[in-house]
Amino acid sequence: MIAKRIIPCLDVKEGKVVKGTNFVGLRELGDPVEMAASYSKAGADEIVFLDISATNEGRQTMVDIVKDTAEKVFVPFTVGGGVRTIEDVNRLLQAGADKVGMNSAAVSNPELITESADRFGAQCIVVAIDAKRVGDKWHVMTHGGTKDTGIDALEWAKEVERRGAGEILLTSVDTDGVKEGFDIPLTKAVVDAVRIPVIASGGVGKPEHFPEVFQKTDVSAGLAASIFHENTFTVQEVKQVCAEKGVMIRDA
């Protein structure tokens, strides 16, 4: 069995880490480079940066942040947000990111996934899928979880895999920031639909939510923001709970 990963996520807007609920109500939490370095030292398996401002200025700010982070962080880190072209992917990888995430642009131009994977390798390309339940299905949401594309999330996950993405970052818009646990039905459905690793995101409120998603689905990693940023729980506390529940974890 492959060890599960615990991943702090830093939503970055205009150079600061922010957090909200259901993708709205943002508040500033701190400096992304300092926070990433702290998580790296605390035992995080990976780190994810999401540039949620995604303006031209925001992307340049993120490139600078990536460069600074690459000098201080010694775990893999993924950067997403505002990635629209293969040049954007190249710019972030050149700045020091290990992986680049894409979401809205991949939906509007799926060929971007194929071209990026062919040029840089599948291991570098993460496709973020923000999904929301609509009736008995889940729809792919874009533009920060505000635009319903009408695309079936399971079918999109399969296409993402076919096009060469190495990983899926799956966020439940319904549970994001609510702190009542991961969206187990959505996570299980997507994990069962593809063979590539899936990172579960959205809804963590306590350490026990991690072993729950690991035991009820075959998800590869769990990602959280609030419980780490607000010093509610540490990465090591989460790993300890996972180990106590019998989940194989890294450096518990």
C-alpha cells in the first residue's frame, strides 16, 4: 500500500494567503513563503499554492513567490491559478514549482492538458476539478466555483486522465470551508473512475476527517487549509491520528 499524503493548501491573493467559506468571504492569514516553509519543516508531504486573484499582476506575484519558496521548501509543491497557456506552465516550472495545476483553462481548452503533459511530463501536470452536486450528478464548476459548466465531473475526470494529467486535485464546492468532513461520495466516485492519483479537498474541520476519507475511499492524499492556517491542528497531529486509525502515512 502506498502511504497517504497530507497536504496544506495556501490560497494566495495579491501576495497574501487568504481563506473563505464556500469560495467566498476571504480573510488574510499571512505570508505564503513563510507559511510554506513552516509547513515543510512541520512534516507536510507536499504543499499546494492556488493563486486565486489570477490577474496578470497576480501571476507575476506568484512567480516571485514560487522562486522564493523553492529556496526555502524541501517538499514538492504545486502551483495553480490563472494558468491559461503552455507558457504559463513553463514559467512556473522554471521558477521552481514541481507541478502546475490548471482548472478553468483546461475545461475551455482541454488540449492544454495534452500539450502540457507531452512537453513537461504527466508527473508535472495536475488538473484541479471543482465539483458541485446537481441532482444525482456532480457538475464541474469553474471561475472559483461560481460558474456551472454543466459538464459531468466523472466524465471530465476520465478525459483529464486520457489527456495525460498525472494527478487530479478534487475540491467539493459543497463542503469547502464548512469543516464537517470531506465529500466522501464525490471523492469515492472520482477515485473509482480513474487510475491516476486523486487529492481530496474541501471540508476538513478536524484531524479525524483525514483517516475517514482514506479508509472510505482509495484517495491518494488529503488537502486542507483552515485547520492548519489557524493553528487549530498541526500536520503532525493529523499524521498521528491517521497512524492511530491504522492508515499508512509518511513520517508519522
